[in-house]
Amino acid sequence: MGKYEAIIGLEVHAQLLTKSKMFCACSTEFGGAPNTQVCPVCLGLPGALPVVNEKAVEYAVRMGLATNSKIAKNSVFARKNYFYPDCPKNYQISQYDTPLCSDGALYVGGRRIGIARIHLEEDAGKLIHCEDDNCSLVDMNRCGVPLVEVVSEPDIRTPEEASEYLQKLRSILRYLEICDGNMEEGSLRCDVNVSVRQEGSEWFGTRTEIKNLNSFKAVEQALHYEIGRQERILLEGGRVEHETLLWDSETGEARIMRSKEEAHDYRYFPEPDLLVLEVPGALMKRAKSAIPELPDAKEDRFVRDYNLPRYDAQVLTGSREIAGYFEAVEKALGDPKQASNWIMGEVLRELNERKIDISKFSVSAEDLADLIALQKSGKINMPTAKEIFREMVGTGGRAEKIIASKGLEQISNEKEIEQIVLKVLDAYPDEVSSYHAGKVKLLAFFIGQVMRETRGRTDPQKTASILKAVLEERR
Ligand code: ADP
Ligand code: MG
Ligand code: ZN
């Protein structure tokens, strides 16, 4: 029996950062009191007519252009009919057989992942289930918030690649400033489709769809779980059912939600209240000129111009703001690799721990460059530099000030180091004898004592060579 291979395709919904909704003027602001951002249009009251939000169209076009998709001059809104309490019209306005964008792609780890389509649609409301499970409330504020749905081709092969694809997609959305990419708050949502087949087979197996994945980790875990489940079914000679599953991150299992609905269940038909969506030339132009240098191009440039390892370039360009911060540090410092090391290590760690954005970071690029320069020149050693960095993060102070006020300057004067070395050796006569008897490993112990004596301010290399010299003299 040959090995199995997974086939994966993602459907990603991204909330667009427009001020107003897709077909009315209601605010899209997150967190308002329930049902305060509604009107006859987004509540689906009889006779109310939708009007297309031009900004939403422009944002979707940006995404299309950024993924090299074809932009349809004319596309069609369609009604997707279904009944659910969070959808007061009993249909969602979406796009069906004529989407705004199609046939694009993006790249992860050099592999091309096709993007079948990108279309516009409106979001549904939110159900709030009461604690005692006796009732459900509905908040219609989210009804009609504009979304783009990005549907990949089934080109993804592993759970890790699926997560990377989603990260790349999120990164592009954020570069374009059309979605904040916040998965916890639901502004970026992902459903995965997965099937399993014998490696080398030309046919796809039956797929399942997993919903409710609100982190990159959940995407990977759910896929591993589901691929394992499907493989076991096939190994036992069973058949995978075409179903929709719901991921439960608490238990790490997927529950069957319903047997998969088919397109005809939705009775799609062209939205009679809207005209064909025409993309005007002026809008197309605006969208084009709003596209910045994108992650892949930036990554290549960082490798080329700064001679950075590919991995560094990839991490730094994951966010446009981090990339900008790096370039500012590099410009002030003139040492790309050192700038990269500090940002990928210390800075990103602080941002993660504090769960903040680089725009809210207290250490400016210039101040970080100064600190790195002080360490490079030998005025302070690396452990001290890191200590000062943490102080800078906490207080927003500048490195030189902190060094002066705390007396943290590195001792590099050899006479001074020698004094301390002599003091240490005098304090440990037994260890000195052992060293002379051949226990040379004790050198590290002596270095440690000198460091302790000076609170880590001595230059370790100089300390080692002076220690060796003095120990030789005393032999
Ligand atoms: P539907 O409209 O039923 O959701 P689509 O054709 O839009 O179906 O496909 C939805 C997603 O499922 C796409 O991302 C596609 O790449 C993926 N997909 C389609 N067939 C398979 C398959 N056999 N295995 C895994 N994924 C698949
Ligand atoms: Mg679909
Ligand atoms: Zn409204």
C-alpha cells in the first residue's frame, strides 16, 4: 500500500477596512453597543435598496492586483439564499459565477499556490448565546460589513504550507491596508478543505471542509487531525463522506456539523436590486497606485541590497512596519546583519510578550541603532546591552543616559582588569593550585568570578587572556 498525500484548499474571508458597510452607510466600527449600527438596508426591511460601496470595490481590486489576478471589467452580485437568525434578509449578497477577480496566485516557499477567485460579499450578524443556554440574542451590527473571500486552488499539500499560505495572505492584506488581519477578533477567518489520496494518483478524493479556525495553529492542528482521520478511514477500506466539520480547539477534535451543502442548495441567482458591477478606469488606476512594494519584492530586495540571509529577509518583511523599522535602524547604524539580529531577537520578543504593534513600541529606530553602535564599539558588552535594551523598553530612555547613570560602561582598560584578576586569584588559592596541577577548565570559573566582581562589565576576551598570562606568571 503506497503512501497518502493530502490535497488542501483554503477559503479565507477578510473584513475590509472601509468606514461604512458594503451596501449602506452604517458604520463598520467594531465593538459598538448591539444593534446600534443598523438601518433598513442592512436589516433587510422591505423596499430598502442596496448601493455598492466604491471603496470596498477598490480594496478588492487592490487584492486582485497584488495576487496577479484577472480583474473582471464586469462582474455580477448574486443572492446566496439561506435561512439563519444572523441573516435578516434570508440571503447574503455575494458573487457567484462572475467574481470580481480570478486566476491569481501567491507564493509560499517558492511554490505557486493558485487563487481561483476573489469576490466581494457582505458579512452576517453575530449570535450571542446566553450563559444558561436558554436563549440566543442577535447583534446585527456586523450585518453588511464588506468582506473579500479569497478561494485558493487545491494546490496546498501540507498543514504547514496551509499555515504559511494564510500568513502570506494576511501579510499582503495588511501591506495593502485593506484588512487588519486580526484572527482573534474575526476580521480574518479561514475554512479549510482537505482530501487525501494515494501518492501519485491523478484523482482527488472526497473532501471535507473544516470551519471555525481562528489561529494559524488551529489551521495546522485541524488539518493534521483531519488528514489522520481520513487516512484511517481509507486504510480500513471505508469511504470519506463529503461533510462540513467544526473545529474545537479546546479538545483538539473536529465535530461533524452537517453533511456538505451543494451550490444548488443556495439557489444562487443574480441580485435583481443591483446593476452589473463595472470597474471604472479611474478606480482601477487608484487601486494600482495604492499598491506598495509587496512582501516578496521587499524580501528579494533585502537579500540583494542588505546581503541578509533569506530567512531574516522573510521574517523582517512579514510586516510592512517591521520592515520599515529595520530599514530605519540599518540606515542609522550601517550594519544590516546586526540590525536584523536585534530586531528578530530582542525587538520581536518584546512585541510578542507585550502583544503590541511596532508602531506603539517605545524604542525608536535611532535609539536602537545608538545602542547597537555602543555595543559594537566595545563600550558595553552584549549582556549589558541587552539589559539596557530592556530598560529602554520600560522607560523609553536613551542608551547613553542609562549607561552613565548606572555605571554600566565596559571595563576595557587592561590595567583595571588586571587589578580585578589579581584580587580574584588571591581569593581562590586552592583553585589556582588545581589549575596549575592541570585542571585548566577552572579558567572558566575564574572568568566567572571576574564577571561577578564587575557585574559583567569586563570584556570577556581580554579577561581571559589577562587571566591566562597572570596564571602563567604564578606557576
Ligand atoms: P464550494 O463552492 O463547494 O465551497 P469550491 O469549488 O469553491 O467548492 O472549492 C472550495 C475549496 O475547496 C477551494 O479552496 C478548493 O481549492 C478546495 N477543493 C476543491 N476540491 C478539493 C479536493 N478534492 N480536496 C481538497 N480541497 C479541494
Ligand atoms: Mg465555497
Ligand atoms: Zn445599514
